[in-house]
Amino acid sequence: MGRSPCCEKAHTNKGAWTKEEDDRLISYIRAHGEGCWRSLPKAAGLLRCGKSCRLRWINYLRPDLKRGNFTEEEDELIIKLHSLLGNKWSLIAGRLPGRTDNEIKNYWNTHIRRKLLNRGIDPASHRPINEAAAADQDAATTISFGATVVKEEKPSTIEIFGGKDIKTPPVQEKCPDLNLELRISPPSAQNQPLKSLCFSCSLGLQNSKDCSCRINV
């Protein structure tokens, strides 16, 4: 169940406030204090929503409001508080007497943001624009190590008799394992030069008178 409305919208005035309505609201709050905003409009004789009365009083009618342009000291204080609190305008307004949260928010969006950009400062991070851009780029860059690229070929199709096709599995190219462990050793004494056979011995005619193998021994 949501919260019930503070008043009947069908019986409330909308639009700009008149001077008579402002005077009634000021007179009632001066006499009775702010109190409960839900019951204040009826007690003050106003056909307004309680939220409308609260915003009218806080942003325009309360006597401690500071009128006029923001000073340079207020600008620097808003910038410092925004770097600590972010867009928590109500907390920032609590440290600037006489200024409202809505007023500070509008002033930030229309003036201070432009002032920071002209200084080369990012309004969101309060860092130099080049440094903030470099940090974002470094955070978005990822390096992957140990990636293995495997070249795959599309499966080939072999036609056979009978109208059926047989698809062969894809072939992956792999590098052969190379054994680069080389050894160098002196020649063995057992390796004797092979004797050459003569023509007679090569024909199987052993102990022939024409054998020259025995001559070379």
C-alpha cells in the first residue's frame, strides 16, 4: 500500500502562488510554526497541497533565505562539498546558510559545471579531464595471455554411390613435436669401414680365381 495523498487534488489550487496566499502562509507559520505540512493548508485556510506549501515556504518565503547571486566563496564551498558528498544537495545546502537544495542544484547545473570544464576539470570526478579519460581507458583495456589459435577447416564432404554423403571430421593443424636434444660424441672404435665386394663375389662365385677381394685384404 502506497502512502495516501496529503490532500484531495480535486479541491486544490495549482499554478503560481498569489500574494494573498503568500501572506496567509507567512502569517500562519509566524503564529504557529511549521508543524505538520499535511494539516497546515486547511488550518491556514489555503486550498493548496501540503507539499506545495512546504516548497513555497522553504524555497521562497522563509525569512533566512539569502537573496542575490552566489559569491565566489560559496562557489568554492559547493565544489568542495560536491567532491565529498556528490549530488546530495540537501546535505550541501545544510552547510550553506540561506541557500536551498533546489537552488544549489540548479546553480550547479547552469554555472559551476561550466566553470569546472573551463578549468579542465571533470565535474563528476573532480580530476583533470585528461587524467580521468586516461584512467577510464586503462580500466576498459584488458590484456589476455596464453591464447592458443587453432586453425580449423570446414568438414569436407565425400560423395559415394547411393546418393548419401559422408562428412569427414575437421582437420586441425598442429605443429609436430621436435626433439632438439642433440648429442655429440666421438666415433666408436667398433665402426669399421665396410669392405667392397668384387664382381665375382657379388655374383655368388666364391673362391673364384678372378676374386680380387682376397687381394685387397
